[in-house]
Amino acid sequence: MKKILILMAHPTLERSRIQSVLINEIRDLPGVQIHDLYEAYPDLDINVEYEKCILNRADVIIFQHPFYWYSAPAILKQWMDLVLEYRWAYGPGGLALSGKWCLNAISTGGSHGAYREDGHNRFPIRTLLTPFDQTAHLCKMHYLAPFVIHSVNHLRSEDIKAKAREYRLVIQMLQIGDLDLELWKSADYINPIIEQLIQP
Ligand SMILES: Cc1cc2nc3c(=O)[nH]c(=O)nc-3n(C[C@H](O)[C@H](O)[C@H](O)COP(=O)(O)O)c2cc1C
């Protein structure tokens, strides 16, 4: 079974409506390590050796976070700046993350329609996530289409619970690992194609 590492980045998880439900839905899954970055490093003073150690053990790395200013909360950038070292994550001999799978699991205030070229936010989510995609690529990881929850302010609590169950299913599918990886890599979102990903 593939080992999953969730890098959770939410500066106020105690006030969260969406991300806290997602994370609670997967807490009991064996083989899933949830690493709350703001809880571990409230001063952004990241323990690089510890991070490398848990990355080494993981097969799948999930950046789970609310979408903030078309990107992630600041700690995730700090994490990338410090942990993804030359000659370790990339560059000559930098193969530590090679072959691992990587994706973002995000929630957004904006609607699906807002993230189109003719929409309010002008760019599709996958385009806005390009820095994650290319970082994963540089580190020789497989970057998979994101799990996205849109229009968070319009969701009722039962909608959020349904999305969280979908997220749990995605994590369980990643654990099993026998997936159509090429389809997942090329999609815009994982959400609408979850069922199709399972290999016949
Ligand atoms: C600082 C900040 C920046 C945000 N930036 C965006 C954004 O760029 N695009 C968007 O769709 N929503 C944006 N939002 C809305 C959040 O994505 C949304 O509130 C969050 O996903 C809800 O999850 P939570 O209940 O777990 O906090 C922003 C919210 C905050 C507080």
C-alpha cells in the first residue's frame, strides 16, 4: 500500500469550515501521515532534516490548503524554499523525490466558472498551480490533477461532508495505487473522473 503524506497548510485551521472537515475525514486511515505545518512551525522555522525524513518515507505527497491569493498559504512556500534542496530534490544526484506522486488538495472561494479564461479569475486552476506542477516535474515527481472544492461560501454542511467523503475516496485510491496515472496527470481536476481512474 502506498504511504501518503499530507502537508497541511492552514494558518487558522481552528476556524476552518472546509479544510478541517477534509482532514478529519481521513484521520483514521492507516498509512496516512497528516503533518500540520503551521502547528509544527508557528514561527516558520522549518526543521529541514525532519521534513526530508518524512518525505523519504512517503510515496505520495499532498499539499492540502485553502487557495490563498491564487496560491498557497505562506508556509508552503517557505517549506519549498528550505526543504527542496539542490542535489537532494533536484540537480546532480538530487533524486530523493524521484518517482513519487504529488498533488494539491485545495478549496477556493471562487466558483468553477470563475476559473476560466472568460471568468472573473481569468485563469484555470491548473494554470495557477503551474509552480507546483513544474516544481514536481523538476524533482522528477508525477504531478497529478488537483482535488478542488469551489464556491466554499455556498456549501451547506452536508455538501461539505459529501466532498470530504470524496476526498477520503481519493486518498484510498492513491493508497491502492493501481490507477490510470496518465489520465490523472492530464485531467484538469480529479473530482469528476474519480471512478474512471480505477484500472479495469
Ligand atoms: C488570505 C486569503 C486569500 C484568499 N485568496 C483566494 C483566492 O485567491 N481565490 C479564491 O478562490 N479564494 C480565496 N480565498 C478564499 C479561501 O480559499 C477560502 O476561504 C477557503 O478555501 C475556505 O477554507 P477553510 O474554511 O478551510 O478556511 C482567500 C481567503 C483568504 C483568507
